[in-house]
Amino acid sequence: MNRRRRIYEGKGKILYEGPEPGTLIQHFKDDATAFNAKKHEIVDGKGVLNNRISEYIFNHLNAIGIPTHFIRRMNMREQLIREVEIIPLEVVVRNVAAGSLSKRLGIEEGTQLPRSIIEFYYKNDALDDPMVSEEHITAFGWCSPQEMDDIMALAIRVNDFLTGLFLGVGIRLVDFKIECGRLWEGDMMRIVVADEISPDSCRLWDIQSNEKMDKDRFRRDLGGMLEAYQEVARRLGILNDNDRPNGTGPVLVK
């Protein structure tokens, strides 16, 4: 991989130049971060699990006609993806009150929302990813009103699919985050789902116990993050006991 040109490195992934024009290789790291990387540890094996789970979800999204950047998984940590122009927004879909929504509005965590709510956050680590409105987004040219319509339609379709997928394996989809990008095909452009969908970007609770099975185990110092991700993969049928990454657990990064 060292012979390939590194395009970008984020908190959880590295993007390398792909084997063909218009493609990239997305490498999943073991870094666990929270609060815009103010909290940072290495969780051995996390990248392998996120790669496998995200592959599973993106393959299903592609199969039902929801456009994504995903092409195929290359190995245990890497995916081949289409190069897209990332729109600088985090699109959060909330079904149940949790996290910042509960804090902002004083709603008890775990409360079912009257309907799914879509929120937008401007991707800017220096500003701690502030929440923004559609007015901000279109006024500052981050995307057009038509693109906003496409993004919201994609978010609703992804929410419908993920809700049913996780419900079928005894998991409640509390909320999730996606990113979207512009995929250019000649003179034609379309909005597609990009980045990843994994327990790093979703809140997932066990339906019976409300046990958290996502990155909140790291954010809130609950422990058992790797085991929770393994259980999500096991329930989705993509991880056998023999395949489990033998992680050593969190390692503090100085």
C-alpha cells in the first residue's frame, strides 16, 4: 500500500489512489475517536469489523437501487470505491432521542420521536461540526436546493432500509450519520451515499436490553466496544466465531 499515493487521511480511514481513474481505495483504521478526536484510542480489530459491516450494508443499498460510492471489498481492511466530490455535511437521521438531541431539547434518552428527524452538521473539525439549517447550506453554496432534496430523499430511503435490517436481528436503530458526494459520469452528476455505515456512525441498541452496541461504548467509557461491534457483525451473519479479530482491546494513544 505504501507505493500508492495517499489522497486523504481522516480520523478513522485513509484514502489511497485507486487502480483505475475515478477510483480510490478506502482503508479502515483501528483508531477510535470521539469529541472531534479529543478522545483517541486504538482498538485492535475495529477497522476490520467496520470494513465488513459497511461492505454488507453498502452492497444491500446498491442492490435495492440506492446509489453509493462502493464497488467491492478488496481485503480485510480495504474497499474499492468510486471517487466522489464530498459535500461538506454530516446528515444525521434520528428515530429515537439520544446524544446531543436529548441534551439540546431536554428529551429523555430512549424516547421514540414522533417521526424521523433529519439534521445537518457542517463538516469542520476546527468548529466542532456545528449544526446548520437548510438556509445556511444553500446560502453558503455547500449544495443546491435540488441537491438538498436528493440528499434528504437518500437519507429517508437509507433509514427505511437500515431500520428494517437491524430490527430483523434484534437491534433498534436509534440514529445514524451518512455523508453524500457528487459522482460525475461524463457530463452527468448524481448524488450518492459515501463514507461508511457502521457502528461508528450509527447508534444501535439491543431491542430487549437497550444495551448499546455502537461507538457510545467508547464515548461513555462503557467498555466492550470491540465485543459489541463483533456482536453486530455476528447478528448480520457476516462474522463467524472463527473469523473474529483477536483484538487486545483499547490502547491509549499518547
